[in-house]
Amino acid sequence: MLPTSPSRRKAVLAGLGLPLFAGCASIAAGGHPQQRITIKAPFAMPVIAVPDFAASKRFPITDFGADPASQSATSSAITRAIAAAHASGSGVVVVPPGVWPTAKIHLKSNVNLHVEKGATLLFSERPEDYLPAVLSSWEGLECYNYSPLVYAFECENVAITGQGKLQAKLDIWRVWYARPKPHMDALVALYHQAAKGVPVSERQMTGGAANLRPQFVQFNRCRHVLIEDISIEDSPFWVVHPLLCKDVVIRRVNIRAHGHNNDGVDPEMTQSVLIEDCVFDQGDDAISVKSGRDQDAWRLGVPSRNIVMRNCRIKNGHQLIAIGSELSAGIENVYVDNCHFDHADSRVASTINNLLFVKTNERRGGYVRNIYVNNVSATRIAGGVLSVETDVLYQWRNLVPTYERRLTPIEGLHVSNVTVGEARFVCHIKAEREMPVKNVTLSKIQVKKVGDTHILTENVHGFINQG
């Protein structure tokens, strides 16, 4: 295990029951100005507190030597500006208009990275610029991997704001999308390490041709997180990944990323989240709620809960919202309201599949309960309004064995006020006989054209279709 800090642990991660790691120390823990957000949901939604930097001192990166002609100078300037803002107790690191090449950015507590309108942070395509390895995870398994392009670890009151852009150069990451055999071999090795309880500190995944692409933005074990107004374009892997966090607001964010595994937002083992007024144009799911994979998640034991997504537009993507398949610590209390799925860009083929997709398998365990989708529309989708599959293993079925069989209880899926132009089906639920899905409600579902069986349910108890 890594060294721990009991006081830091208590201040940042109280109530989450998270593992103990050293990280960003908070200078003004509990004293930073915050805005409190009250949210209506079909369940008791806690008030979310996020940082307010309105009165904070500003730290322009140009004051620290940033140079649009030099990645080295700009990257060093950003690091120094973040350190100065953190040392002052609270600060806004300002990226002015222009294109600014940079390597990794590591945020600290009480710091807002503010990218002004007309500014672009252009992130290096060189994997070596994201070393040394940091504590992260890959598809639900903890490991040490290349640093996410923007990374915060054990921080409080941290933000990314502004009407500028974060953009990833894809030269190398695009090659890594292919996931050749050495990459899959590395993932198989990581799977075995996690299943056998190998310490996370020994799971080093940056050697050889493992090629585990980093997330674009990862907040890891953080509290009071705000991402607001920013645009994000292209990504090596998942785009925004709040991992083991509490109190997260993602507001008016515009994401366009069509690479492999380019989900928009992946809240994982994260609680009290608001995603609102965003635009998603994805190569994978718009939102994918996760809670870790198998033995790692059972060890950590932190469910994802109290997550609200509202007033969002999805231009493209596989699912509006996916639950799983990495859900081994449990997922509950998720509410999607007033979100609309369309495909308006004729230059990119539509990949729209399902509105709500719950997926798991015999290795996951965990649970799913209290998922609500309301007031949603879509144009043409390849799947359906609701899809539940409990035997989703993809290539893992034959790559690795089942160390321990744990089925996933799924209960309380409620979908209402949905309008779809064309779909293959309305609702398909395929559950295990020994673990039926329970309490599913469809209400006011209108699909103008259905190409397959409207409703198919296997091993479902308490299915209500109110038309």
C-alpha cells in the first residue's frame, strides 16, 4: 500500500469510505468559498457544494513564462502558476487567447484552471510527456498508468472553467486505438493481478507495449469539483473521469471526441454529481456510470450514487446513458431528465444505439437500483429505449476465467415520457433465471416506427408497461 495521511483522508474523503493515499494538501480545508446547489430528483438528492473562485486572485500563465512557440516553457509556466495559486490559498490560473502547447497538467487544491475564450490548451501526443506513472485505473481496474492529460489527486475545491478549449493531439493515441495483442496481454495480466490481490503499487502499466491510453481529464479521490463552460476535443481514452469523488458539477461543457472508448463522462465510484446543459458528440457513450470492476471494486466498496443528468443534447454516441458494465461496487439513484439525442452531422456516421443500457455479467456482482429516465427524445436509434443485458463479456469471455461468480441484482428501472422517431425495439431485457430483474416501469413511450419485437422480457418480475 502507498503511504497514507489520516488527517488528509478525513478532510477530503469523509463519508465515502475511500482507501487512503497521500496527495494534494488543502491549504484552507473547509474554508474555501463555495456555491451550494439544490437539485430535485425522484430520490433524496444531497446538496452539492462546489468551489466559488469569484474573489480569488488571478495568475496568468504568461506571468510565469508561457510561450506559444514552446511546449516546454508553457508546460513549466502552467505548473508554476498552479503552485503559486495553491500557495496563496485560492487562485485562478488564467490561460489567455492563443494556442498553448503543453504536456500533462496536475491540478492542486483550491485552484481553478481557467481557459479564456479564444484560448486552446493543445496537449502533447507523446506518451513520455505523461510520465512518471500516476495512480489511476483502466476500465475499472486500479493501476499505475500514464498520467491523464489533466489530473487531480486527493484535491478539494478544484475547477476547470472558461470558454476556451482543451484539445488532444492524437498522432500516437490514434495508433494505440487498435489495441493489438501486446496491449491485450497487458490487460489480461492486470486482470489476473487484480483478481489475486496484487498490491496496486506493483501494477505498473507503462512498460513495453501495454499502451494503456490515459483519460483526458481525471479527478481522482477529489471533493468539490467544478467543470464549467469548457470545450474538449479529441481524447486518448475516456474524456472526463471523476473517480472516487464527491460533489461534482459538470455544466455547459461541450465535448467532441470520436476515438475508441471516447465516452463523454464516466462517473466511477463517485457520489453527488450534476451534469447539466452539456453537448456530447462521442465515439462511445455520452454518459457511462461505473463503479469499478470485480475484486478491485469489492475491495474499495464505494458505490456510485445520486447522479443527475439534465438538459443535455447528444449529437452522437452509443448510448445516452449506460450503466456498467464495471458496476461491481453498486450503482443507485441515477436520474436523466430533459435530454435529447439527435444526429445532425452528416460528416460522421450515426452510432446511436440505446437510450438507457444496463449491462453486466456473472463476474461483476454489485447492484443496480433506482434508475430514472424522463422527458427524452431521439431521432433514429439502432437499439431501443431500454436495454438490459446480463451476459456482456465481449472479448473477455475467452481471454480470462471467472475467478468468482457474482450476479448483479437489478431493481427499479423507470422510463417515462420518451419520443423516438425510429428504433429496432422498445424494450429488451435479458436477465438470468436465478437473478431476475425487478420492478421495471415504462410510461408514455412513443416510438413511431419499430423494426423488431417491440418488447421482449426474459426473467423479469414486476414489469409494467403503461404505453
